[in-house]
Amino acid sequence: MTVADLRKHFPIKRNLLGRTLSAVQAVDDISFQVIKGETLGIVGESGCGKSTTARLLMRLIEPDAGVVTFDGNTVGGAHGVGVRDLYRDVQMVFQDSYASLNPRMPISMSIAYGPLSQGMNRKAAMAVAVKLLEQVGLNPVLYANRYPHELSGGQKQRVNIARALALRPRLVILDEAVSALDKSIEAQILNLLIDLKQEYDLTYVFISHDLNVIRFISDRVMVMYLGHIVEVGRVEDIYARPEHPYTKALLAAMPSMDPRKRTETAPITGDPPNPIDPPPGCRFRTRCPHAAQICEDRTPSLNDGAATGEGHLVACHMRDRRSGHPEARSSGASQ
Amino acid sequence: MNRQTLQADAPLSATAATPLLSVKDLAVRFATREGVVEAVNGVNFNLARGEVLGILGESGSGKSVSLRAIMGILPRGRTTVTGSINFDGHELLSMPEKELDRLRGPEIAMIFQEPMTALDPVFTVGEQIAETIVRHEGVDWSTANARAKNFLEMVRIPSPERRLQAYPHEMSGGMRQRAMIALALSCKPKLLLADEPTTALDVTVQIQIILLLRELQRELGMAVIFVTHDVGVASEISDAVAVMYGGRYMEHGPAENVLLAPNHPYTHGLMNSTVHGSMRGQRLDTIPGLPPDLANLPKGCPFAARCGHAIPECEQGGIALSAVGKNHFSACLRVEKEGRSFFA
């Protein structure tokens, strides 16, 4: 899946003529790729646009601009792949496991619903549901006819995963799918997701605010801040050699697991700014210790921060020695 | 070791003459339509003056309910609280509501996960802090207003003068949390009860609040009980850590010992199933099954059904904390019987 210049602004105030006066710039001209077979982790704080990105990929909301291509075919538009066809290949699991299930439907029916709606006969669809229940660790004999309210949070999330897989998708978008679960249950679900990925040859887009979980499950990581991608690269590179000041701050803010090595100073101060009418230029500059005039004048793009190593991209003027940033330095891999 | 000896040698209070808070056999039951929910089942601990205790547990472990029992804010009528909570010489459970009101605020204060529900939306932050100071210390309003400004400065709220005039909804999540801390500390309590105050915050804001609480705790010399489900947060803030499960303390001791060298099988399982560091590519060592139903608790160890080390006696009852090291206690029958940890 390839995403080019995707944009979504939510207008919140209009004038008399219906022109937008101010808008939440949830996702602002982002471009990235999801490579077949990988797990792409998307991480960032509240308001960074990670969930809006997920909804745009699924076409749950229409983008204002930009093109999403799945397996060579453009999604949406007059000549593109329709949503119905898209859902055969791309499915999503949400954070709220209860709200995602129809409370008046036994869970086996919820799982069979997708295949039925795509024209599979009832018997075959129910057989798919039974097999999937087994694969997500719920005994079909005990659970097939239960309703969502009879299940725990972890069990409901297993059902949601089974339902997402019922159409044999190739890409599954997991939006904070383990965030509401207790740690002991979260670990069970993470193991399950890894098993299913192998078994069904899946590609994951895994969205989370939890830096530990992202590190555990991702092959590549994309860090977002206020609707922009600030850094993307292989998980080892991002965690061992973060380049963007925001990524560095984010990683340094993770609580220490060792009471003998506690955090002494907060890496950055203040709260993430409001995504309504964000500052021009680099959006992180209001909290960045390295901010300079150039950061206000020009928005750094992922290409400006030249690739450092294999596909490690950084949107920071400091990474581009021609930017004019006083702390700019040439990186070994540039040009 | 039985409970009598435990009281004489309670965790981390050996140096302090008398503990600030002494909780004995605390039990909380809720009557519901589905039956009696046994939320807390015999919690015992002492808290020294100036000590920070982190209570770590998953949902339904009884950690928040224990905190609310100490504060005396559980809904009356359908709740039964038994045992003893002794705070600085006062027995809180038998104290009339009016006297409790005199303690809550000046002596014991509480902060919550969601400041929006703890702050009054129709008054400015300044009015709320000043009102607390006027009510409890009897000073006049102008003195109280000046003090309120000092408190906002203390919790590092930028331009405090202007923020005093702000309503809670005009502030960001991190600022609201700071305002609530200022409100809670406005009478310099001896004990601060913190119920997951950083859980709803972003990670870069969370660390700022943790560092702020640590600094204020040292400055004011107050004791803190900090409830969290996050091992990292507990590790950042606690002197001592207690791990709760099924309404009981499973393990209690110095943070280093409990988190880095856990003794109890549940603590060990919790640490292993918490993703951290470079565990990528590994299979997570999970705890099988689900937490117990609090309306239908087993007689013995609540963790026995999920424990890889359980023996038949674990289900018989009589599970109590016993010493496994200096100020370190574990409620595991096998550790007690065999005198060793499984994970050394």
C-alpha cells in the first residue's frame, strides 16, 4: 500500500459563506509505504493524527487530498477500487472491543457477517467463523453462541481479530488494539497476532501510543507529531539511533523499568500543542530545544533530512546541511 | 509467619517510630444484584512518614478500592468496610463523617486519573484552590489568593496569574493535572493518595508530572500512596511497591527487590508479560487464563488457578504475607513452606 500526500482537515469554524476559518489539521500531506509482509508501527501522542491516518487508509473517512494505492490500484474516486472491494483485502481492529461488536448478535454471527455480505453461503460462512474462533483461542463449542456482553475485554478483542480475518484480508490495521487490555491479557493478544500474521501471511499497520509495544511488534516505525511524519525507519534504527529531536524526547520520556535508574529530568516541557491551526513551519519547533529561524520559515520534509542508512528518513532541518540551520550537519549517507 | 509478627515488623517502617498509616485486615465488600463482590480481602501494611508506596495491579485487583477506603469515599449503604485504618493516631473507620471532613484536605488529600471530574467546572482554578485554603485554614481571601498563586508556581504552571482566572476546560490535560495537584497540596497534607494520576496523559507529559510529584513529595516530606497499573510508573516513583491481585497483597517490599527480583509467582508473571526493552522476536511468556471473578472468589490463593507452581494446598486458604527478606514480604504458600523463591 502506498500513500501519497494524504491530507485531512476537520473544519471547526466557518464564516457566513461557509468558508473554513479554522480547522484541525489532523493529517497534513503525509506520504509513506506499507511494504508487503511487514508490520509498520505508527506511534505518537494524542492529536498526532495516527488514528485519522488509520481511518483514511480504511476509507472510513474521505481524504481532502492525496492518493492511496493498494497493490497498484488507486483506492476510491471515479475509477478506483470501491470500498466494498477494498474491505476484502484490508480490515481493521479498533481499541474499543465492545463498541465494535453488535451486542444483539452472537459472536459467531458477527464473524460470519463479512463473508455473508460478500456472497458466501450461510453454511460456509459459519464454518469459517468456527475455524477462526478456534484459531484465536476461543473454544467454538463454548463460545460460538455467546453474546459480546458475556465475554471479557481480552476475549472480545479475540473475536474482533477473528472477524477482521474472516474475509482473508492481506492487510490488517490495528488501531490501539491492545491498549485497553491488562498487561497479562495484552501479552496473550500480542502472541496471537504474531502467530496469525505468519499463518495467514498478513501485513500489519499497528498503531499505538505505547513505545514498548511498538518496539516489540514492528519491523518499521513511523513517528508522527501534529499531523506530520517526523521520522520513519527500521525499528532497530529508530530505537537505537533516533535522529529527530521529537523522537529522542519521546524515547527519553519512557518510564524506566529499573528503580535504580530513574529519569532525572524531563526531556521536553509543556503539552503537545492544539492541532487546531498549528504553528507554521516545523510543528515541533514550539517545544524543540534546537529551534531556529529556518524552522519557522520552512516546513522540513522527510526528504530534506536525507536518508541515514536503510530507509531511515527524518524531517528536520538539522539533518540537511544546506538548510541554513545553525546546528545543521552533513550526514554520512546524504546524497 | 503469621499476621501478629507481621504487624511488629511491617515493611520499611522499622526506622520510623510510629507509622503514619497502619492498615490492618482491610476488607471491602459491595452488595450488587449479581451477589457480593469481594473487592478487598484482608490487606495489611504500614506506611512510614514521607514514604512513597506504589500499589501495582491490574483492573479488578482492588488497588483503587483500597485507596478509596482509606479516603472514606466509597458509596455508603451498599459497601461494607471492615478492619482497621489508623492514620496518625486516628481510627478512620469508626470516625464520624464530620471529623473525617476535618482530616480530608489538610491531612489526607487525593488526586485522580481524570482531573475534569475532580475539578468543579463552574469555578475558576484560582477560586477552587483559594476556597480550600480559606475553609481549612481560616485565612482571609486575599491571603488565600496569594497562596493559590504560589501553589500554581509550585506545580510549574506558566503565567500563574492568568491561569488562576482560567476554568478547568480552558486548560490542557497536563495543566489540569497540575492544577489538581496544586489543589490537593494546598493545605500541605501528610498523606497524598494518588489514583492513576498519569494514566490518561501522553508519555512526554507523564514524566513531567511524575518528576513534579517526586520533587513536591520530598519538599513537603509527605507520604504518598500511588496506585498504578504501569510497572514503569511504579518504578519511577516508589520507595516500596505492593503488588495486588484478587483484592490481596501478593508481594510487598522495597521497589528494587519487588520489581527486579520478584519473589511471588504472580509478580514474576506480570513482569514477564509486560513488554519492555528489546524483547522483539521473543515469544511473550504470558500468564494463562483470566483474573478471578470477585463475586465468586476461591477460598485459597486467588492466583492459584493461573499459577504454574500451585499445589493442592494453595486452594485451601490460610494465605498470608510472610517475610522473604529485609522488609520484603510475599504471600505464597510454597515460598513460605519451602523457604525459597522459584526465581532466584
